Amino acid sequence: MQKITINPVTRIEGHAKITIYVDDEGNVSDSKFHVTQLRGFEKFCEGRPYTEMPSLTARTCGICPVSHLITASKACDEILAVSIPKTAKNLRRVIHLAQMVQSHALSFFYLSSPDFLLGMDSEPSQRNIFNLMKTHPDVVADGVKLRSFGQKVIEKLAGKRIHGGWIVPGGVSHKLERETRDDILSQIPELIKIAKKHLDNFKRESSKFTQEIQSFANFPTLFMGLVDESGKLKFYDGKLRVVDSTGKIVKDQIEGKDYQKYISEQVESDTYLKSPYYKPLGYEKGMYRVGTLARLNVADSLGTALADDELAEFKAIERGAVSSSFYYHQARLIELLFSLEKLQKLLSSNEILDSHIRARAEVNRLEGIGLAEAPRGTLIHHYKVDEQGLVNYANLIIATGNNNLAMNKGVKQVASHFINGKEITEGALNRVEAVIRAFDPCLSCSTHAIGKMPLDISLVDSKGKIIDKKLRS
């Protein structure tokens, strides 16, 4: 038996490693995706005032803090038992869409484009964004422009690009000024053209990746995402819909208050990342995927002209749900285009400038649950508080965690397809990492399981000699 370790997994957000086991005949017998960092936010949120939860939980991540701000605030809205003003809700949508733009641009252009444009088999020292700046400067410039736009919108609204405190229980803290709105609107038409250009390029070039399409976590699972009653995709509100691999609706319009009837979590001994599953089918059989691929599989429409045309083309890729996780990338670009179109629509109404942006109240309920779609998928925040508003229970189900079972199975599928233990190529190992990049995991957000995990610590003196070693299994 041979063990192959990829440590660290590169071009992802957070820290992880992959272990692949190859038998004596050179066949992959097993594989594991290990998340090696622990954040533990669920525990140290306990005892804090509920009013701190949006800003506190946003610190789980520097890439998608807006999603935590929004989902936490929605849970706190329930604790206040208020209906927030329409303008406040739309302003939350605006900043959330800006985050989708910057996050999807980061994933596609910065993290995954080196594989597509420089080749899965290219040298690791060359397969990165820095070499891409030399070989494809226009692509990199477009990626920077898209991500910079999203970050600057967040900064204009929240005061900071990362960890702004603008989204608060009951709404938002200050109104949008006309000059800021007009400046943002003026940039969107060019960005829509850029997004459409790269989406068209990806669709045209994807035919070169037939083996990756075939093997990148390409198997039947459930898919989950938020839609409204008509089946239109929702990032900010909506209710949960679950479909199977044929595209058939398994369960529709699941409300946040009922999520524990349908989602349960398993803790494994070799990773800090929990494994959620669809409870009615049980562990493993209840494997589901979330994120861009899943959202396009569960949605009947997106609600903007260009994106709906792209959705129709996307759904024609396969009969039923699109099952290859390679298509997360195409779905990501479609959502980027949709986010820009939706931003333009929301900001074009003068209602967005209204000053009635916050509802104020005290603790009226002792429990609140918030649901939203983060860039990487469905995000759930569940809090319980005492009469003084101090949190005594917090449960966070993070988008990346929802994909854990599928990512593990995907690693094994790719490894089995590309790795022969008698000849292990760099390109094969890169593809094992690339299937994880397709999911675009955010591991800093997602590690909340507290349990035992193998730990190997060596104490080394100044000459490099190991003087003590401890192994916890």
C-alpha cells in the first residue's frame, strides 16, 4: 500500500491536505480530504450579546464576510421580531450582489484560470496568477477589474472592504447617497460586457477538458438552494428547494425554522469540517451539493435577461441536473453576470435612496434563524438567546461544509481516473487539487467541529535535530 499526500492543497481559501491510498496494483483504494484548521466560532459566540453576532461571525472569513453579516442579521431580525424596511432589504441585496461579483471573480480568474489557460499539466512554478499576468494580461486585467468593482462597492456601503459593520439587526446603519449610487451604476455596463465575454470564452474552450468534465465529482447527488414560490433563484431570501440528479424536486419551500428536520451533520475523526446531509435519506445517501452548480440546477429562472438565456443553455448540457462539478466554473460566471444585471436593476430605482432603513426593537423572541446564499452555497445561522439577549446557543452550517461529502467522493473519483501508483504525474496531482478548486471551498468559514484529529508534532533544535516528537491518533 502506498500513501500519497498533497499538503497543502493550493489555490484555495484556507488550509487543507489530501491523502490518497494506492494498492500494490497501482489502483486508488481510498482518499480523504482533510481540513486542518479549527476556528470554533460556534463556541466562542456563546455569552455574547446578539447585537454583536453579525460583526462577530463575519470574522470567520475575509473573502465572504458579507454573507455572514447578512445571514446573522436575518437571524437577529427574527429575535427582534421585526419586518425590516424595504429599502434596507434592497441595500442588503446590493452589497450581497457586490460580494458575489468579487468572490466569483477571485475564484475563476485568480484561482482556477491558471489551470484553464496554462494547462493542467503545466509546471507548478508557472501555473499561477503571476505567470498569467505575463501570458494573458488582458484576462488578468479583466479579473482584477471585476473583483475590484465588487470590493469597492462593499467599501462604499460598509466603510471597509472587509468586515464592515453596516449591516445590523433591523436593517442597515446609513442610507445610500445619490452620488455613490450613480458612480456604481456608471461602471456596470462595461463589466457586463466583460463578464459575458469570459463566459462565452469558457463555454468555447471547455470542450478541451472532456476528461475533467467526466471525472470532476461527476456522480448523482441531491442539490440544494434558495428559490421563491415560482422557482426563481434567490440569494437573499426565499426558501430551500432540494432536487435529485434527474432534476426532480424532492422537497420544496423548506422554511428556515424547519431546517433541522431536513439537514443533519456528521463529525468525522480526520477533519475539522463537518459533513451535513439530507436527513430523510440518511448519512451518505443524503449527500447533496450547494453553490453555483446546485443553484442553477434547482432554479427555474434567474430573473434577468442575459442570465436567463445562459441558464437555458446551461440546463441543456444534460438531461436532468448537470452533475459534473467541472461546471461549477460556468455556473460561477453565469451568476457573476446575473449579479451585475441585478445590481443595475436595483440601483436604477430611486427607492434605493430612501432614508427609512432600520427597524428598532428589543428582544421579542429567544430564537432566530437566518438563511442566505453565500458565494459557495447555502448558509445557515441559528441562535438562541436569554431574556437579556445573550447568546447561549449558536449553530452555523457553512456552504463549504454542505459540500464536504461530495468533495471527498470527488477527490477519489479524480484520483482513480488520473493516478496510477506506478507513475504519478504532476498533472494528475494538480487535477486532484483542481476538483476541490471547482467547489471553491472557503475552509476558514467552515471548520466548527470540535473533536479529535491526528496531530504529529516535532520539536526541532537549531541544528535541525528532532529532540522530541508526539503523535496523537
